[in-house]
Amino acid sequence: MIARKLTIWGALAQGAILESIRRKDMYVAVILALVMIGAAATIGTFGVHGLEIFLKDTALNVVNLLSILMAVLFSSRQIAEEVSRRTVYPLLARPIGRGDLLIGKFLGAFALSALSLLLFALVAWGALACYGLSLGVIFLQYLLLRLFSLALICAMTLMLSVFITPSATITMALLLAVGSQTFGRAVMLVDQTVSPNVQILLRGVYVALLHLDFFDMHEKVSYGWKPVPAWVPTELFFYALLYIGIFLIVAFLRFRRQAL
Amino acid sequence: MTERLQTIACAAGILLALAGVSGVASHVGPIMEGGPTGISMAEQERVDKAASASLLGEFRSSTADFLWIKVDAYVHGGVAMRGVTQQEKQSGTFDKVGSGDGGKENGNREHRGDETTVIPSASHDWRGWYGNIEREVSPYQDMNHHTHKDPKEALPLFRLMTVSNPHFIPGYVVGAAMIARDHTKVDEAIAFLLEGAKNNPNSIEIAEEIGELYSGRYKRQYEAGMPYLVKAIVLGRGRDRTTLTEDEDEAFENAYRWAVLNRREAGDFAIARKVAQEGLKLYPEDVVCKEFLKEHPEQPGNAH
């Protein structure tokens, strides 16, 4: 049973990846990566002495932003396009459940996003290494947490895509992905200034809201901090797993009843 | 297709901005050598009135502000700080931020006790597990009695922020103080300030800082420094004191102090006494002026 499910999910994910390759999506990633190298090469022409932290910070920020963008774009159209092009009918005519379709698509989108992240990270690492700048072991922890974060973004975007239109999905997902930290900071700031009832409400929202900012260690990498203890990525893995589960279950509950 | 175009457009924008900033950075270089490169007020006004300047003016100032924040993060190892809210002040429930050396570290701004870390310590954090995680994944440490990192890394950013906004006075003043931490580069610091003075001829802070560097122990060029201290005093006296910012007021008081010390070292006690008396009229608690007058009281028939 499990083996069969894994085969189905694997085949669907593979299909999503192949479709993306056919659509030349990865070309965009490669072009962006090349532009990044070009930008870095411009810096190198004039020398980088004294701007190490600034360069690391900027490079990792670019990696973060581009990988989030790619993850949202990959996952927002997985279901919507299958429906609009009516290719969902032959898929569901096979012994494949709607839940399987969702999980397969999620895995496909995540695999593509992970590939993009690794590509961008490789470019950033390579460009920085060319100028003698090293990122240290903590860079691997940064990458691991970014992978968790991309899995979360893919699941969240996939869930949104079964509720709203693709354009709205992209907007909402980007706002949530980029704006969650701002909300968290705002809650922390106003915590003591509001009435006890509002305080309880805000704290509740804070705890319930997904904190994607916990998966971003780029500042620690840039400023050369030591790696974090193993319990941090471990607990964040379970935190991510919990929210991925919630997002996929909500998406399934909606998609199950959706008229195609 | 449209989505892909949007992706490319966004990314290209980010990368162009990156390339632009890096281009400027690389042109100026991290080492600030050579004489003043500022432009005249007339030229500056012409540049400021250009259509492109109007369009980019906001961006220019924002870039300088952004870099200013970055510099602060650099010297604090990335630990983010913010001002204390009124409620926190009243209740006292915030993490105090203070230099380990009591703020005497040359070149770094003083912590006046009105700051706290953006991420609170465990004792002031209601979030439990969430707080513990954030303190691990983000740059965080107890900032009470902290030391500053070598600001050498931040020097190019001061150059960038003053190129971006030539009227950004703190960029010149703090930048010069950080350059002057390396005592062999005091001339470089003065050159940077002279450029700032050319771009901001009415700045009390810049004039005072130039005078201070010339009069300090690494230059001891008292005659070269005195005109700048006098200029700072004249500029300060020409202003309504209630309109001075905190930084301007501090520079105004420092100008009196350094002018007294400058004249004392130059052996010109009469002028030093006069400056000290004038300074005390405006700043009655000033220790330097008080001490000088105590040690060198006016005696009839004595030039000293």
C-alpha cells in the first residue's frame, strides 16, 4: 500500500518536474544565476576588500528572495494549470486520488524549488569563493533551514491555489512569505501597549501564524557566527512538518469537494 | 509566460540595484585617501534641482539611512536594536544596552540607555519556545556591557552613504571618527571631514570634529584646528539653541571644550579663559571649562 502510494507520488512529482523542464522554467533559474555571477564579477573587477559582510549579506538576501519567488511560482500553478488545461481529467481517471495528486504536485514543486535554491546557493557560494570569501559550516545549516522553509512555502501556496485564482495565490503567498516577520516584530512591539484582551488575542495570532523567519539564518552566516546546536534544526523540522501537514490537509479538504 | 517575464523583471531589478551599489562601492574603495572631493554649494544645488535628482532624491536618502542601519548592525555583530517604547521605559521591563567600556570606545556611538535589543532576552520574553528559537537562528546576545567589533569593515559603507547623500552629516562625523581609530589615518579622517564641510558648510558637528582632530594628541596642530572650533562656535551662536538637535548641541558644547583645551595647549591662556567663561554661560555644568577656570583663575596684571 505504502509502496504503491510512493510510486504514485513519485510519478506525479516526476511529471511536474518534467513539465517544468519542458516549459523551460529552469532556464529562468539558470539565466538569473548567470546574471548573479555577472553582478558578482562586476564587484570583483574593482575589488571587495572591506565589503565582505555587505557582499555576503546581499548575496544571501538575493538567494532568499529568488528562491522564495521560484517556489511560489512553481507551486501556484501546479493544480490550477492541470484544471485549466483539462489534463486533470485523464489523471484522475487513473487509480489516483485527489489527495495523491496534491501530494505528488507538492513533492514536484518542492523538488524544483530545492533545485533552484541549490543552484542559486552554488552561484552565490562560488562567486564569493572567487574573491576569497568563505561562508563557513553554518552555511550548510542555513541551506537546510531554507529547504524546510521552501517546503512550507510550497505547501502553503498549493493550499492557497485551491481556494483562489493563480494571480491572487502568488500575491498572497509572497505577502505571507515576506511579511510574516514584520507582523511578528509588530506584535512584539505593541505587546505592552494594548489592553489585556487584545494582548491575549495578538499573542494567540502570533503563536498560530507560520514563522518563516525562523528558517532564515542568513544574517548569522553573513556576520560569521558559529553553527547553532543540533536541537534547533531538529525542532524546526518538526515545526515545518506540522504546518506542511496542516496546509496539505486543508488543501485536500477543499480540493476533495471542488467541482472540476 | 507573463509570470516568467515578471520573475525576470523582479530579479533583474534586484540584481541591477546590487550591481549599482557595488559599482559605486568599488569606485570609492574602502580606503579613504586623498583630499576633499566635495562639490561646491552652487554645484550641489544645481545637481539637487535636476529632474533625475528629484526623482532619485528619496531613494538617495533612503539608501544613506539603510546603510546607517547596516553600519550599526556591523559593529554589533548583526544584533539588531531599537529604541525603547514609553511603556517599556515606565515599567523598566526591557533589556538594557550599554558599552562594556562605558561608551568611551573611540569612534563608536554612545549608548544612552534608551535602546534595547529587537529580540528580547528569555527573562523579558513571553514567547517561550518561539523566543528560544529566534534567539538561536538570529544574531542575538546580551548587549548589556557589550564590546564593539572592529569597524574597519563598515568604513566603505560610510563612503557609500555620503556619496549617496552628501548632506548626511552623521555619515561624515561617525565615519571620520571610525577612520581615526587607526591613529596613522587621522589625516585621512580629516580629508573626509573636509569633504563633508564643503558639502555642508553650516554643519556645527563637522566643523567641531575637524577642530577636535587637529587639536587631539595625534595631530597637535593647534593653529590649524582653532579656526574650525571658532567656526563651530560661531555657527552655534548664530542659531536659536532651542532649534539645535541633540547632536548639534553636543557638538556646540564640545567646540567650547576643545577650543579651551586647544588654547591651553597653545599657551594662549587669556583666550582660553575667555572661551571657557563664554562656554559656561551656555553650559554652566561643563566640567572642562569649570576645571580650566579653577586651575587658571584670572589674576590682575597677569596675562595668564
